[in-house]
Amino acid sequence: MNVKEIFDSMDYGPAPESAAEALAWLVDQGSRFGQFIDGAFTAPGKGFDSRNPATGEVLATVSQATQADVDAAVAAARKAQPAWARLGGPGRARHLYAIARLLQKHARLLAVLETLDNGKPIRESRDIDVPLAQRHFYYHAGMAQLMEEALPGRAALGVCGQIIPWNFPLLMLAWKIAPALAMGNTVVLKPAEYTSLTALLFADLCRQAGLPKGVVNIVTGDGAVGEMIVGAEVDKIAFTGSTEVGRRIRAATAGTGKALTLELGGKSPYIVFDDADLDSAIEGLVDAIWFNQGQVCCAGSRLLVQEGIAETFYSRLRARMDKLRVGDPLDKCIDIGAVVDPVQLQAIGAMVAENSAGETYRAEVGLPETGCFYPPTLITGMAPSDRLMQEEIFGPVLVSCTFRTPAEAVQLANNSRYGLAATVWTENVNLALDIAPKLAAGVVWVNATNLFDAAAGFGGVRESGFGREGGWEGLAAYTRPVTKTRPLPPIAPLSGSGGPADPLDRTAKLYIGGKQARPDGGYSRPVWGKSGALLGQVGVGNRKDIRNAVEAAQAAAGWAKTTGHMRAQILYYIAENLSARAPEFARRLDAMQGGRQGDKEVAAAIQRLFTYAAWADKYDGQVKGVPLRGVALAMKEPVGVIGALCPDEAPLLGLVSVIAPAIAMGNRVVAVASEPFPLAATDFYQVLDTSDLPGGVVNILTGSHAELAPVLAAHLDVDAVWSFSSTDLSAEIEGASAGNLKRTWVNYRRARDWAVNDSGEWLAQATEIKTIWVPYGE
């Protein structure tokens, strides 16, 4: 195309990026790669070809790691970890700064290699992926520098196994490795089978940066290698990928004590209100769904348009789609590159071909004759229940339906098992900030899309996983408290044969929805005191009682919308009412357990209530220092419905320690009382009855922890399960939680000193971070 032809057509001329340097680097490595273990590459073994998806050409041969390779990588990381942690934050920061500078120095090489291997347009890898990877290492170098000062009492977990996907190979590597190294961990990372080359180049840069041997290890191969890492002797697994695989990892790690973070799939809503700047919303939508060929977990793949503007919006969108340029990813004028692999291309085509709902529009764009290319596609007139409205397509396919009111928009947006991200377009900032907190998503963008930064946490809720990457909240997943724990022996109920201690029987029922309820099964069991006297009878709860309690908790969802001040007042009131009955509760505790420590436990429980009453309106979010004209708000929201197995050894203090932080943050609780000493809990609900707590916010059951725990963990309307039981339930709870990938916090039968309170730990477990991005300016 000459200059005259360009002026005649006003088409973009070709602007090819040279691949010579990247191909030369591959040749210099022999175009064959082994594993990177203990600071050196092993000899190449049997493996597979890494191909350019735009041309089908072989770029290099990558080795398939064996079990011996994974074992060697984990051993190297384990050996290196103590010295790396002892280096201290400032020492680690120097290495991270060195890596960040090398990423800058080799930015173009990394960008071209990423595009060759992945198929994404060069301007995306050059202007987004590589700069963000650099930013993560610079940011976390600063985090390492500040660790001793800003995170006292926290230490590294140890060895982290990390598994990343093929859509953002270098960026996902940075998201995983930078915070892990900053906090003193060492890593064994597996890149995706399709896209391993930039990870191998990164390994070479680690050598150039002088990173100690064994701190970073990279093993390549298919999903079997990921399974080996999950099963290895590591202290943490960090996984980004599909929900299906994430569910299997959750089940595989259950009961092992390995820390786990999962960043999984999404079907993110893109909501356009009738007062939005439509041209801006359409340009945002181009970035939301056709960025990286739609192969983005948080892609705005579910378009919700207000009914009054729908036809106008669709007409403009189709015209914009026809102007998109699909072709050679190394051409700097290309908008949409190649799908990563023929297998993925076939999967996208099959899902669209099988769909019979709505009206399908394929952009009138030319496609290259060879390579993995798919046209931008829009399907309108969908029903919320249609398969393509519910399932990830992971390609350049946008599905859409309309809504009438803001309330309906929220309802449609939340009509998904996922909860990764959402986008809101409106010129009314009041509407935007009203809608954003109501969306079930870990990230919400207002009048923008796909904004990311190392300072702002990213992650999902529901079946989009749990945990955050980036920001202060992301560091929690790579550190642990520096505390020593001891085994927690099982505590069995006492037995006896004496008569009742109190001739006046007080029937202890369950407490569900603000009312006392008889157990569904109709069974009760005796509670004996230390002296052998019969102290009372308690109901034996079953799965139907769990069902009723969860339904009551769900019906009390309005509690999350109350102000922190209101929640504080009620917690103060509970503390006051417990204080008024302190001698009675102390006698009950002494009678159940023996000894004379009941008054101390009651006093501690009262103070615990006052503590979380004080925190209720003071555990604030943050405004993140992100590099844009605008703000990224880290809002601390309640988790939802929390099921809790209360500690056996502290029947009142443990119950209060569980309930108070949860409800202070706006959660609702289904608590299973201390199994051997339940009467303190059944007395406590009488305090709740007189303290203005809305029905359903706290529900208290009695019964077998072993029988009730798996029911709570498997319940799809429970958002988190905590267990401090002396019964060994951790593995069962974590395994059953894989159903809806709920958060878990379990004790692995390790004792906790209930007299000591770490408010920060409890409040973090009781909240979820939602990042709301609000750009501003004309």
C-alpha cells in the first residue's frame, strides 16, 4: 500500500514489528529448553513444540517436566528459602529492583516474544503486559523494603507452588512471583503449556539479576505437572485458571494445611445506562471483550443495556465492530490477534455454533487465511438463563440482553455463579456509586474497564475464587503470623449419673431466625457437669436445622446494609446485657467445666464484645495510589453468611470471639456451639433476644460438630466456614467447600489462646475486599 492509496482509503498502513531479536534469542538458546531449577537450566528432555498461533510455525521445543524435576525444584526452593528470608526486606528489595530494571531493559524483547508465543497484538504486550509486569516488581520491591516496619509479626509461608494460565503469561508470572519473593518465600512456578517462552526468558533474567539459586524455579509441561506441584511438599498453592480446575485443586489440598488462593473464571457484566456517553461506552466495550481476543477472565463478556437505548447502542456497536482490524499480531495497527491455539479456536466456534438463542452478528472483517483467528461476534436478544449468558466462552464473543431499571440491572448482573469483575457506564456518579457496592464482584470499574495496578487488589468472589493479588491485601496470602501453636486434643462431653442440678427444667432449644426452635429430629442429649450432676438437655441439630438457619441468615441480608455505627450500638448493648448476667454465666461455666475460672471467661467475653463494637465503624477501606486520574477504592465488605464451628474449650469466650467480629462487619452467622459445653451458648441467645439484634443475624445450633460441619461446608448459600472445633474436621470442611468454592478458615486441630485477641486477623477473615475504580476528569 502506497501513500496515495492510504489517503484514498484512509485505511491504516502496515506497521510490522520485527521479530528478529526474539527469534535470535530462541536460536541462541538452541530453540530447546529444559527446566530452570536451582539457578540453572537442565538439559532439554522430551517435550512439545511451542508454536506461533498466528502462523503455526514452531518457535521452540519445551520440555515436559517429570516428577523428578518437580521434586528437584521443590527441594531447591526449600533449601534456598531460609537464607532468602534471613536476607531481610531491604536485601530482597535490591534483588526485586534489579529484576524490575532488567524487565525494562529487555522490554521490547519480552513484548515481541510474548506476542509470538501467545498471539496477542504487539501493542497490548508492549503497552500493557510488560509495563504492568515491571510495575509489580517495582511495587513489591517497596513492599519488601517496608515489611519489617509495616507488617510486624508476619513471616513468609515458605515454598510457594504457582500455576499460571496462557492468556497473560508474563503478567501473571509477575503477579505471582513478585509478592511471594518480597515476603521471603521461594517459588516453583509452572507456566501454561501453550505459552512458556517468556517465563523461560524471565528465568534467564533472574540469573542476570544475581538472584540466589533456588529462589525462583520454573518447570514446564502440561496439566500433569500442575498436579505434581499441587501434590508436592509446598506451603502454598496460587492458581489462576478455570473454575473447574480450581475446584479440583481445592479438593486436592483439603486438609493438607497448604495456603490456597484461586483466581478463576468469570462472566463479567458490562452495564450501560441510558445516560451514558455511548461512544465512550462502546470504546470501553472494545477493550472489555476484544482485548486479548476476549481471552480474559474478567472480560466484559455479558453486555446489559438499558432498554431505551438498546437499538441505538447495538447499531453503533456493530458499526464499530466492522472497523476492527484482525490480523498479524506483530502489526502495530492490529486490534485483534490470534487465538492461542487451534484447540481453543475450535472450542469457541463450537460454543457459538451450538447456540440457537438470540441474533448473531459477526463483524465484516477480513481474516488471515492461516492461523487461529476468530471474528468479533455479538449475540443480542439473549435470555439471562441461556448457556452463553452463563458460561465462559473465552473468546471474542459478546452476548447481550436488556434491562429497564437499575434494580433489574443489579439482578441480572448478579445472576451468575461467578463474581470476578463488573463495569458500570453512566454519567450519574450517584447512580454509579449506588450500583457498584450491590454488584457481586471483586472488582468494579466505573466508566472504564480492565484497569489494573500492583497497588490495587484483584480477585473474585463466588466461583471466581478467593484471595487477592496486589496491594496490601495481596500480601496476606504470602505471609503468616509468627506464633507457635500446640496440638488441640479432642474434648469429649462429660458423663454422669446424678440427678438434675436445678429442679426447674429450662429446655435449651436451638436459636433460628431470632426465635427458639425445637430440633427438627426431635432428639436431645444430656449435658453433665464436672461433678456428675445433670445440668440440662440440649437439642441435637441436623441438616434440616442447618437449612432453616441458613435460610434465616439469608433473609437477614439487610444487616449488611446497616451502618457500622448501628452495628456498634447493638454490640455494646449485647455486652451490657451479658455484663448484667455475668455471675449467672460464670456459675454455668464453672458447673460445666469445673474449676473457678468462669468469671474470667465472662469478663473476657464482655471485653471482646466491646472491642468489636469499637471496630464496627472503624475498620476502614483505603484509597489506593494508582497511576491514573482517579481513585481505586478498596472497600471492605461483609463476606455474607458465615458458618462457624465454635471452640469446645472456651464455650462462651469462643462463641463470642466468633460471632462478634462477624456481625460487626455486617455478616450473618450460623454458629454451632461448643459440643461438650453447649449450655453457655443456649443461655447466650437469651442475651441476644434482649439486645435489639435482628432475627436471623445470629443463629445458634447445638449438636455434633462432625455431623453438622460437612453440611455447612457443602451448603451453596453459605459463603464461608470457620472451624475451631477440637474434632478433626479441617480436611472434610475444605473438601466439601469446593462445591461453591467458599472461603474456609480452619484450625487443623491446633490450639488457639482465646484470651489473646488479634483483631486484625479476625476482621480480615470477616471481610472481602472490593476494588472500585473511579476515573475522573474530562
